[in-house]
Amino acid sequence: MTNEPIPFNRPSLVGRERDYMAEAVARGQISGDGEFTRRCHDLLKRELGVPAVLLTTSCTHALELAAILLDIAPGDEVIVPDFTFVSTANAFVLRGATPIFVDVRTDTLNLDERLLEAKITTRTRAIVPVHYAGIGCDMERIGDIAARHGIAVVEDNAHGLFGARAGRPLGTWGAMATLSFHETKNFTCGEGGALVVNDPGFIARAEIVREKGTNRKRFFRGEVDKYTWVDIGSSYLPSDMLAAYLLGQLEEKEKVLASRKRIYERYAHELQPWAKRAGARLPTIPPGCDSSYHMFYVLLPDPDARTQLIARLKSRGILAVFHYQPLHLSEMGRRWGGQAGDCPVSEDISDRLLRLPFYTDMATQEQDRVIEAMFSAL
């Protein structure tokens, strides 16, 4: 058995990525919104059944675009889960909003919808649920609450592309949703993202804001005889080279999901005895949820047990990593009054959660080594 290091993540070539990038060069257009961007848009619209998808340079930028489209301004409040990446909050903070942190559920680690309504005020403008690890939030209840209060929902679906809840794709429940194509995600182009527009009323302005505040898209469609500055905006278009790489990944959707499901289910099956002996907990997929199989994590009984397991795996050349720190306890979170005890579940799991190596082309022998090392650490 090889002793080559096993990384936490490794980007995988799964289809025609190289061919498409070469074709993009041959076409003579590698800037944004070329042939491959259009094909990515068409594929994602078809697979998700949505009115519009717009590729962006990152999921962070897609969230910023959503914040602009909602006219988020100083004095507004935006509700976000406490256990998430900083961009979920930062995109709205950049527009002057105050983030309102909500604790997460103990089972899925998603925003706890039971705590949601108590956090809503007359200043609440948006709710941003995150489908952690590719498991859908309770979008039925979140949607009902949001609708009663006239609040927009923007799904941060960085983890959940092609996952579903109640048979409905994640990213299609809110007015808008965002996707990530970062190197660590199931489908990647290194750095990239997308805005999914479910409410057609946002499409026209989304095109303008994404194109630096100009009506350039209308010009290229022949709807105006010249384009000019008509709104605020920024440069959110990724290179068509990145879109070419991404298309090669997206076209292999079924192969990618099948591989990740196989790896996930093997971890889940093989590590059950380990978890019982270690006093640890494995991930939960509730009934009615179709996972995107973005990651596999374990929840150790205490921080010391996690530290020891990280060291044990590292000694065998295996990289396992923790995840988010509670936003309310961060330096920025404390500026909005965050204090210890505000989100007890988030505080607890952040100290105990460990993500295991997980990537699309992970070999059986590599997974064997991880599983064996987990047992040897008992």
C-alpha cells in the first residue's frame, strides 16, 4: 500500500475540461460571456428548471450581487446562520446591513428554523439559509415565515448543487440562490460561482449590475443601439476559459454525484463501529433530503479528542480539517454584540467537527487508509 500523502481535497478532471479550454482559445474569445458561459447557463437552467443563471467570479460575488439587487442599505438587517463561511454575512455587511446570527440545528447543522421568527424585526430584509454539507434546510417552513413577513430568501447553496429537498432542487426555493465552483466544491473551475434567479423580476437588473452597471447585454441582443452606464454594478463576469473548464465538469453531473455518493456511503457504513466506540457522531441525512454529498464529517465527543485524531491522521500522512468558527464570536461578529452563549450549538460543534478527506476521484485504497487510521486512533 502506498504511503503517499492523502490531501483533504483534490480537484478532479472528470470530462472534457482540457478540450473545451483549448476550444475557447481557438474561438478567440476568452473574456466573459462567451460560448462556454452560455452553455453553462443553459445547462444549469435546464437541470434546475429556473428562469436564469448568471456565472460569477465567485459565490461571494454572487451573494454581493444578490445584496445589490435587494437594495440592501444601512439600517437593514439580514438573518444568517451562525455556522457558515464569512461571505454569507459579509456580502450584506458591505451594503451596510447588520447581520443577525441564528443558531443551527444539532442534526443537520443548518439554520434552526424554530428560532427564526423570534429574530425578525421591522428592519429584516433578507433571510440567507445555508444548505450545510449539501443537506437542504427546512425550506418549507423558512419560506412560509419569510412570506408572512414579506422578507426575501436568498439561498447560499455553495455546498448543495444538485441536491434536493422534497424532490425540489436546492437553490430553487428562494427569490435567488448562489452557487460556488471553488476548487473545494463538487463541481469546480478553480474559482467561480453563479447567481440563480428564481424571481424573473430580478433578471433584467441582475444582467446590468453584473456588467458593471451597464446595459451591455441589451446592446448585444440588439435591444439598444449603444450601451451606457445605467445603474450601480461591478465586474462579476468570469473568463470564458473558466466557463469552458466548468462545462466539462457539469456535463459529468451523474458520474460526479455517483462517485461522491459511493465514497460518502462507504464512510457512513464503515465508520459506524468506530463512532460507537469513539463516542462520536456521523452526519445525518433526514428523510426527504437528497444530499449533494459535498463532504463527510465526524463530530468528536470533545475538542481534545478532535485534536488527538487530527494529529494521529497527520502522522499517517492524512489531512483532516475542522470547519467554521462561530461568526458571532469572531472579531467582526463581536462588533454587533456577539457574546459567548448566544449560539450554543454553533459554539459546541465548531470545537468538535472534523472533515475527512473527500474528493471525486478518491481511490478505494486511499479511503481504506483513512478508515484504518481512524480505527487505529481508538
